[in-house]
Amino acid sequence: MAAPVETIDFDAVFDSITSRLKQEERRRLGPANMWLFDGDWNLRGEIKKEISTSLQFLDEDTGIGTIDMPLDYYLSRWCIDVDARPTTNIHLVARKDGAEWAGRAFSVKVIKTESGERICRVSFKNDREELKYILGYANPFLPPEIQFPKSWVLFGRARWCLKTTLLVNIMRLESSLWTIPDNPLDPSKWFNFDQSTWWQVVKPDFTPDNSVGAIVNSRFKTMHDLGKKVLADAQLTWETRRYLPVLGDEPPWQGANLRNGCLVWDLIDKSGWTTGTSFGGSLFDGLVHEFVNFGSDGITENRNQIANPNVPIEYQTPGHKGTVPARPGVVFLEGENTGIQSSEWEWNPAGPVGFVAGGHSMPGVNEAISAAIQMAGDLVAAMLFVPPVGGAADALLRPLYLDVLMAFGKIGNQQRARRLGGSRYHESFAPGADRAYTIAYLVAQRAAQYASRERVRATLNVVDGAPWRIGQHGKGHFFLGDRVAFNVLGMPPGKLYVERVSELVLSWSRTESPTWKIVIGEREPEDPAVKSLQMIQDIVAALQDLGVV
């Protein structure tokens, strides 16, 4: 008897194929899943009402992401109300089709257009930006003041060299080996080599390393700079993934015990550079009221805010025009019937929490070592009754000790670290000082802290006389340089910012009445602390030229 012939239900097979293709098309055309997290990577919500989104993926640099959301959206209000958050940093994670884009906010804007549209625009930098705030020490196992040997050098496979260099510098930062941790009273933060508490880790290699040979060297270069040529030569790609068990993530490797929000670094060889790739082909063959005070060290900047002020006594005189810097009487309030026609508010979080500066040993260090070597050599020669050999010994040893001790220094900002949260940019190099522990060194440290401070600025288009008049000499309530207060859309009731008016633009036409455009807090004032230190530095330089010091 012949075996039964298996029949095919072509209609069922066709329906199955078309259903799968439609499902893939819906997934392809659908938006990415996006979530917002705070500075300690606590989930604050999933974004469902975005107006528009743009996420940039770059292979060799930091990609930029931008999200526009309705102003009355609860996540927009959370982003805008900076002081209501325990930590100021904002993190975004977007996932689509297996790809992940994660980054940290560098700008929050509130925009009110003349057409009445009100949006909250949040801009992010991809996690690859972290490499620009991790320095490759000459010796990551020693403090910056003692760096011997003078340069970090590794030779081997490119992937192994770069991942090892990144690992030892993350270990230096996360373990608080030579620096004071954020909470000095917590003993677990000292000499902490438990990766389950770290914010960044390097994924171990479980596959053969077939990358090309490379030499990685660094003397306080950023990880971004020291790896650029090696990555280009080896055609490797940094892959960043945030481990988020709160979203149901599996551990990045078997046995991994990491904290929620931990950034996992890996180097991926997607080019097949050493295992076989394509370099060509053909069509036929185939082929990302505020005020500032300084800490006791003269470097750390503290910023405090005041509540919404009541009407001061100075402004209770009938007909008085003008403003008092200590308590500005000019307050611009957002609303349906106010003089603000359009506005744009922007908040920028603070930058890295530590700065390294220097390059050469502080005055007297190299000289003291040289004198000690020459003295020791001459004493030994005198004991052996031979000619002095101190000078020769110093000449031979000079390349080994020159600019090794007290050549670099690092100053951290613990207050900024606590405000930003556990996940933040670690450190940067402060330019402008080639010698550690000098006045120039302090100027460079202060300038770097000031340039990377938290900032708030706004641009308002207002109607003159509604209710405040713009003018001088008793003809107006305020003018260029005056301090004024304002609030913006989405802020809690009574919340005000106080900044100086840095720009005024008066414009009109035959068909439009005169209007003023006010720019508040846009131009950066000169830092008085840096200015005073520079004056002292100029005086010391003059005394050195005279041979006094």
C-alpha cells in the first residue's frame, strides 16, 4: 500500500507569511520604546506622548538625541522642575529593534512660540560621551601627584589594550583608591572593588581576540582621545549598554552581579578586519534669586536660590521706577494675559565632578631631587677617594625622576557630585596650567569649575509696558544689565529665577508696533574669583622677572 501523500494548505501558509510580514512592518514603522531615569537611575516614567524624537548614532564620536514633549505632560514637568528632584541628572533609554540609545541630558528648554505652541525640548548626549570624562593616568594605581612611570604603555591586541586601559581607570574612579568618596563616612566606599556597586564596568572577553596589534599610550589623555587612532586602525566599535533589571534585562554575561543603571562597556569587531571582510563588489555579485558663593578652598562654587520675593519697601513709593539688585522688583510671569509673547527657557546641568591639572612638577621638586642625587653621589665619591660623580649620576637619572612627583593634581567637587547623582561625568583635564600646585594651577582649576557649572538662561519676547516699561533715567523700570526675575511655563507656582538682562533688541515695522526682545542670562559674566587670581598671578610673574621671588 502506498504511503499517504502529505498535502500543503497553501492558503494557511500564505496567511502565515503575510501575518509575519505585517507584524514585522508594524514593528519597523513603530516608534522606539523610551524611558526617563533620574541621576541614580530610578525609573521616572515611560515616554508615550512625545511630539518628535531624533536619536543620532555615531561610530567614532558622541551622538545627540532630542525629544520634544507637550509642556503639560507629567514627564515634561518633572524635567523642568530641577530643584524638586533629589538628583539633577536626567537619563534617557530608547530601544528599538534590538538597538539601544542611552544618554544624559545636557539641555532642557521650554519653548513658547508666537503661534501658541508650548513644548519641552530635552537634548541628550549619548553614553559614549563618558569616554571624554575618563582620563588615562600614566599610572592608574597611584595618586596624580606621584606618576611613575611617566606614561601608560600597553602593547598587544587592540581590543585587549583598550579594554584593559579603560578597566584600570574605571577601577581607579569607582574604588576611591586615592580620592575621598562621595560619602566618606561609609566604609564600604573606601577601596571598593565590588563591581556590584560600580556605575561603569567593562565586559569580560568570552570570544577570541582577533583584532590587530596596537600600542596604547597615555599621559592624562581622555579615553576618547587615546583610543581614536587605535579604533580607526583596528576598525573596532565601542558598544554601550545600560543594564536595567527594572525593565526586565538579563545580566550582560552569565554570573554578572551589577547595579541597576550600570553602564557596560564592550569593544565589538563588526568589520571582520582580521577574519575576512569585503572591500568592494558589484550590483550583480553582492556585497549613531540665585546667588553664588565659594567654598573655603576658593574653587568649589555653591549656588543657592530664594523664594518668590514679596514687594520690597523701595517699590512701595508711588510712581517709582527702577529695580534693586538685591531684590528685583521687575518680575515677568507667564500666563495667558501677560506681556510675554514668546519665550524659551534652558537649563544646563553641571559637568564633571573632578578636574586634573598640571604637567610639570611644582617648583622645587625636581631641583630638590637633583640636589639630593648630586649630594649623595659626591658623598659616596668622597668616601671612596674618587672624583665627584654626583653630576654624572644626576644626568643619568634625570629622565627617570623629571616631572614624576607632584606634576599633576586633582580637585573634586563633592557637593556637585551629590547633586548630580551617582551616574555622572567623572573628570576632565583643566587646561591653562603646565605646573601643578602653583597659582596658575589654581586659576585653571577654578576656571574649569566655573565653565562647567549648572546654568539657567531664558529668552523672552515681551510687549513694552505690560506691565513693565523698558528704559533708563527714570523713564523705565529696567534696562540692560539690571537684574530681573521671571518664571517659565511648567514651573511650580511662585518659583522664580533671577538673572541679569544681557541683551535688548528693539524692532518695529510699518505694520507692527515696537516690541522688545529680552535676553536674560545668556552672556557669560567674567568669574571674579578667576579674575582676582589672575591679577595675583601677574604680580608674581612681575616679581619673578625682577628676581625678587
